[in-house]
Amino acid sequence: MTGSAHATTGYATRPVHAALRPYVGDVIGYAYDADPPDLHRGLPSRYLTLVVTLDDPLGVAWPGGPVEKYDALVGGLHSTAVQIGQTPSRAGVQLSLTPAAARVLFGLPPGELASVVVGLDDVLGRPARELTEHLRAETSWSTRFDVLEDMLLRWLGARRPSAARPELDWAWQRLCASSGAIGVQELATEVGWSRRHLTDRFTSEFGLPPKVASRVLRFERVTSYLRGHPHTRLSDLSAAAGYADQSHLTREFQAIAGCSPRQWITEELPSLPSNPQVAAIVPASSAGSH
């Protein structure tokens, strides 16, 4: 669930601690200078998402569903955009988590969190409430990141989770490395399983069938490229990303993001964290010191 925000937002980030890199893609702190937007889209990606708000609860809704509000939340892998907004919350910390983090940090296979958003306290109980309280008590991004890093390392050291089948880990990494370009049959052949067996086991572990995961990864590749190159010709991009044509790309945007590519670019891109006017890097004062 990768979100975005408007140009009045400040961002902070820190390099991920070496021990956490198999489980955490990035850590971002955000704070609006004015009222947050009524709504923006949390796009599907290769990551699960963990958010801890620093003020008011954050509103989240699946298209057509009710708005649920959370002080802290975790969202699993999903294949359509989630709607974020209808809340006065202005500040928080967001983590991108790999599927492996679900077992290590939460004691759950990632498939149990797929296509849902739940309160972090429903997954972790008291440690989630402690994390929220401690982050809200701090006043600088540097100390907040220290608190978050310390707690994640503590959770990591306290659990002895069961591991996913190595074939499934390998299949996930293979799909990610190819941005979904490898076919399911080819993937099954490489793993040494039948296509049906791979599909069943993959879906059980990750919550998405490999074909759907491939669609998400290819879509992620496109949106990631557009963040840095918003004026790219969509016809050129669709061909480079493996879509049949621009119409195919547009249909995928409608199905996954709920809007056209141009609408997404207009609404979301001017203020993404990659914008140098709003990005801020917080020194890793304690990174690697544990």
C-alpha cells in the first residue's frame, strides 16, 4: 500500500538498519503543513505497509466500503488501491515491509494479512500501543526513528518464527526481480512444481496468486518510473513495461488504481517524496550502533 501526499507535506527518512533490511524496505516520516487531502490512493506494491500516526487516527477504506480509522495499522499485499483520507491526521511514520516481515514481526504468514487493513494492536497487542505512545512522545524525527528501530530490533530478537517454504521465497524473489515479467508456467518449471501446485501454495503463503502478483509488480514498475519521469509518453512506457499497448496500460490503471494514468499523474505526482523540495534526509545517528 504505497501512498502519496500533497505539496504541503514534509518528509524525513533514514537508511534501514542492516539487521532489518530483509524485512523493511524503507521508513518514512511525514507531516502536513496544512490540512491533509480528503482522499488519496494507497497503491498495491510488493510491500506490506505499517503506519503509526503521531496525532489523530488515519482513515482507510476499500472502494465502496466504510471508512475505518486507526492510530496504527498494518495492511497486507493487495491488488487494488485502498482509499486514504477523511481524517484530520497530519503526521505519522510509514514502513514498507517485505512479506518475510509478517512471519518475523507478527508471527503470521503474509497471506493472513492480504487484502485487509487491520489495527496494529489487533496483530501485536500491547507492543503496538507502546510503540504508538513512544513515537508520539518524541519531538524529532531522529529520536522517533531511534525508538522505532530499537523496538523493531527487539521484536526481531524475541521471535522464532516458522519459515516459508524456500521454493516460495525463491518464487517471490524471482517475480520481484523480473517485475512480474516471468510467466507462471516458467516460474513453476524453475521451482520444480506443477503450475497448479505452485499457484495453490503461492496463494496460500502470500494471499495473491502468482499471476495477480505479477500484475501488481508490473504496475509498480510503471508507477515507480512515472514518479521520476512524469512526462514520459505512455505509449512508450506501455511497450517498455510489457503491456500490449497504451489501452492495455490504461485498463490496468483503471482496474488497480481506480483512475486513468493521466488522472493519477495529475492528482498524485506533484508532491511525492521524490520531489526534492519536500524530501528531507535524517542522519542515521544510531544506525548500525546496536
